[in-house]
Amino acid sequence: MAEGVPRLRQVVLDATDARALAEFYRRLLGFSVRPGDPPEWVVLRDASGVPRLAFQEVPELPPPTWPSGPRPQMLHLDLTVETRAELDEQHDRALALGARLLADHADDPEEPLRVYADPAGHPFCLFVG
């Protein structure tokens, strides 16, 4: 780690149902829920126990209207797979878990990708990288 600079601990997403959104990402990414968190704050850890994503419950959250409209996405997650076949497999998983497809560029020869909205409306990308 570089001296004199902060470390990124985790990315936090707001949600009107923090537990439900955490469960979506837990299943999508294979992470585990940190035990003991209150219902309005959920942390997901990777296989080594490092915090990666957290979810903070808020009373109201208008979803982004990306790619157009009055509410920009402001933040999104980039998720990668190794092959086009994995991209298709994870596409099916994401949809089955409750994601909604926003854009499909899977046939792009340079960077095959798809853009989704999670159940709370936050965009995320899944691409071959």
C-alpha cells in the first residue's frame, strides 16, 4: 500500500431494502454477509473476508434513469468474466436473480459487454475483460 494515502475499504450502495439488495449481490458475486450487521446496514465480504460492498438503507431512492432522463447513474459497478461464454452464462444468472437488461453490446468484438440495473435500479456492467 502506498504510504500517506487512504485505502478504499468498500463501495456503499443506498437501497430502500438493504438486505434484499445485499442478497442479490451476494448471490451474483458469491460473497458472504458479514454477521451481526443491523438490518439497515449490510456488508458483503469476498472469500478472503475482505469487505467489498456495503448497503445502507434509506427511506426513499428514486432509481437512475440511465442512459437518459433526469437522474444520472452517478456510480456503477464493473464486473468481468474471462470469456464470451461466461458472459452469456452470467447474463442468464443476473436476469434470474432479478437484474434488468439496459443495454446489450455482447457482440462488440473489442469489448463484449452488457449493462444491467440491479433490483434497486443501480446500473452495473458485465463484460469480458
